[in-house]
Amino acid sequence: MIRQWNEEALDHRNTLLYAMGISEEEAKRPVIGIINSWNEMNPGHYPFKDVIADIKREIYAQGALALELPVTGVCDGICSNTPGDRYTLPARDMVATEVETLAELNMLEGMVLLASCDKVVPGMLMAALRVNIPAVMFTGGFMAPGEHNGKMITLTHTKQAYAAYVAGDITVEEYKAIVRKACPTPGVCPFMGTANTMCATAEILGFSPFGNASVRSQTPAWREMACVAARKIVELVEKEIRPQDVIKKENFENVVRYMMATGGSTNSLLHIPAIARQAGIEITPEFFDQISREVPVISTIYPNHPAYTMADFAAAGGLGAVMVELAAAGKINPETKGMFGTLGDLIAASANKNPEVIRPVKDPIHEQGGLAVLSGNIATDSAIVKFSAVEKEAWQFKGPAKVYDSQDEAWQAILRDEIVAGDVVVIRYEGPKGAPGMPHMETFMAAVLGKGLGKKIALVSDGRFSGATGGLAIGHVSPEAYEGGNIALIQNGDLIEIDIEARTLKVNVTAEEFARRRRDWKPVEKPATGWLKLYRKNTTSAHRGATVYWD
């Protein structure tokens, strides 16, 4: 058994279990916690209610006792462009805390982790490695893409449509129609955003069943995967196989290689280092950039592609097909182990069914990976750009700075046409400490795209982006403005130069001029109480995962 109980403590626990109808015989079984983030304000997590009974039944049939334990399951989209967005990234660390507390307080023998979305999956994975008891994850599957006037639409198109509506380019009726049609079913938003990137992370690390990251939600195949996860956790408990027994740095390297091949979310540079840290594994932005130079982009779905979604990706063979192509070119390590077998086992069970959607490595979409780490006198530690979502003609960009101390100020400015082609917009004091909470800058960039300026305006920010963000959007600038990074000292009109291929982000300001400006600088203090105040006090920079869990 994973846990050691003394007789009195075990009897005391069992007394409370008896109160809920659990029999004396059932109380002798190993207790598996179903850590469930289901709720009615998150479509990515909403489907879990459909499989809870199946998971419990399978675990019981294998000789264990499954007990459901709820945790936070936030949806980033619910609070987009509101003050609530400051809570989404801190929620990752809060979820990790909740799962750790439930596992240790209840002396669980093992866990089935149910999560799908941007912060909940990495939060649970952080806890799974930290607690280090047998654990598997089951993710919720993707939703169907929307359709309007014969064209694919997703959640992010609603923001672009709003900007077009404000500009007078579409009617209010068309805008509202897009809002109604963008998300037709439950499941994870069907673009290559943070949620799908994190679900892929869970599968590649070895926590979730083969195919789970590329399956449509609420389908028979998805339901069967829930049963596979339920059967596997009992086996792991019986054999006392813990996550850190099998998950090593090579697993994380495979994750990063997959992200580069598919243009995964920039948020992975926050989450992967924070997850790995719980197992004592060091992952840095430099590690991402090194792999970016080695692994080409071979598959793109929205926002990296104008029309393909997870539905097209899944039909082509999904995550497994990408691994088939990377393995054939020697770009992945198939020997890594997980809870469900080796990566080689997954590759053997997979095939590329559409080389147009998932290309061979010898015929890539881009020669280098989808994410690039930049540095220079604006970001002396690092900054990040998803250049697979940037038009090639914008990979080099130069323009005068227009500086704003919040996303809302910049968003209102572009809606009023005060920001024009050629500008480099600087949005600062939106970092982990500055906001605090490092909210998404997706609303501003959606307005840029909605106005048709995706190749004509650049954004540089210490905030972060939705994985669905397109255009020349550079985020995670570290050190952030609140901590006195040079981004805090940029003034309107300063000339900013961006070169993605050269990995540089510079402003035409001398060190002497920065020193002069610094003498008069004071940070912008945005209000923070409660959890946000605690997060501001304890979080690391974006360069180190923006987490309170970094020893």
C-alpha cells in the first residue's frame, strides 16, 4: 500500500465513510480519488459528468473504491477582457495546492485527474508530480468547430468580429450570429491554444490514455478512454508505480518537440517549467529555443492555419501521427515511458492519414519550430513569440513605440483608430506581479486582426496571450515593468526593432539613457487584495514559470 495507517486513525476515517453509506468491506479497498474539475461554467470540463459513473464502476470492478473530490476548474474565456482574467494564471498554482491538499489530507492511494483547460491541466500535473502517488489524467476532448456563412469560426472569432462591428465593417446582427455559432458543443476550444497544448502535454508525459489529446468530446471513443484510465489507475496502485518512477526530463523534451512541430501555445513556456520543477527537473526558455532550432513546424491548425481545426487534426491521425513523423526523422525519443506504455507504443498504434494536415519532416511548413525566444535590451532575460502564427513578412518589424500601462487603454485606443499601421504597441504592467496575475492580451490582438492589421502592427508586452492569438504578438517580457525591467522605461516614439529569426527584441535607447530615465521611475501600483496580493508577493517572473512553487 502507498499509505501507512495506524489502526486508530484508519478506524476513525472509516467511521466517517460509513456515514455516507460505504460498507465495512468497501472501506478495506484502496481509495482512489477522482479529482474532478467539472462545473457548469466551463464547457471544456462540462462533459466529465457523462463519464463519472463509468469511471467509478470500472475502478470498483478492479477491486478499489473510487471517491469523487471536486476542485477548481476555471475557463479562461469566461473572464476574458475583465478584471477576473488576473486570476486565471494564479488559479494554476491554486489547483496544484487543492490537489496536493486532497491527496495528502485524505491519504489517497491514487488519483484520476479530470481536467481539460488552460490552467487546470498544468496545475493538476504539478500536483501529481509533487505528491508522487499513482496518478492518471483523463482530458475532456475537443468541441466541434463553429460555422458561419460556410466558414469555420471559433471562440476567438467573436473578438475579431466585435472589432469589425465597432469599425462598422459588419452589422450588429452578423456579430451576434457569430457569437451564437462559435461554440456549438461542449469540449475544449478546437484550436491549437493552451488547452489542447496542455492536453497533449499530459499524453506525451504519459499521464493520459493514448489518443486522449486528439479525440472529439462525448464520442464513444472518448468514453472508452475514460474506462481505460480507470482500469489503469488500479493497476498502478497495485504495483505502486509513482509518476516520478517513470517520468524523466526526456519526457519533457518530447513535449517541447511536439509543441514546436505543431505551433503550440506560448503559455507552455510558463507551464512546462513549472510542472517539471515539481520533479526537480530544470526546463528553461533557452531549452525551448534550442529545440525550436532543431524541430520544424509540420502541422498547423487555427490560429496557425486559417481553416484547419482539431477536427481536421484528429481525422489526420492527431498527436500520434505527429509523433510518427517526428520519430521517422529521428526528432523524438520513442523510448520514454509513461503510465500507459512507452511513446514507441503510441507511435506503433498510430498513422498519418493526411500528409496535407500533418506533413513529413522533410516537407515542413516552417524550417524551425513554432515558438521563438527573443532577447535584447527590452527583454534582458527573455520574451516569447508564436511565430508560426505570424505572417512571414512581419518576422522583421520596426516602428515607433506607443506605450500603454494596461490592455484596456490600448484596446480602447485601437477601437478609436489611434493606433495605426507601423506602430509597435507596448502594453506593460500586465506581468505576473504588475497586473498582478499576468492576464491575456488576446483582446487587443483580436482587435488588431479584426481591423485587418495583423501584419502591420506589433505588440510587445509583459503580459501573455491566449494560444489562439494570431499576429505579431510578443509577450512574457522579462524582467517585467513592475520589477523595473527596461520595458517600464520605454517612451512614446522610441524606435523598436524586432527580428524573429535573429531572436532579437531591441529599442533604440542607450544604456546611459535608460539609466537617466530609471532615476525618475516609479512602478505603477495596480490594486491587489487577497489571493492576488499573496501571488504578487511570492510569484517568480515569467522567465521562471510565473509560479509560487519555485524553490
